[in-house]
Amino acid sequence: MAAPVAELSSLATALDELRARVGAIAERAAAEHDDDTATELFAVERSLQGAARRLHRLTSPPRQRR
């Protein structure tokens, strides 16, 4: 079964938006010296970024190797 590219692309976009929101909250926590919260949120942000990157890879055309 072929991967549903449009749906995966939509999910990747949603993850990008969620990552940005989490990152903004993490920045605010860091500015308020809430280090424990900021640390955890930055870790969540990195995880979301990795997940989005993997989905984007699935929905992008294969690269040509030189």
C-alpha cells in the first residue's frame, strides 16, 4: 500500500506548527527562569522537529545521487 502523501504532508505541517508553539512557550519559560519547564519543553520541541523531519522525508521526492 502506498503512503498517503497528502495526509502525511498535512501531519508534517501540523507538527511544524506545534513545534513552533511549544518552542515559544519554552522561550517564555526560559525568560522567566523556569529552567525545569524550559528544559522539558525544549526536549519536546526537538522531538517534534525530528518527527516532522521524518514525515517530510517520506513526502519529498527521492533525491538523485551524484
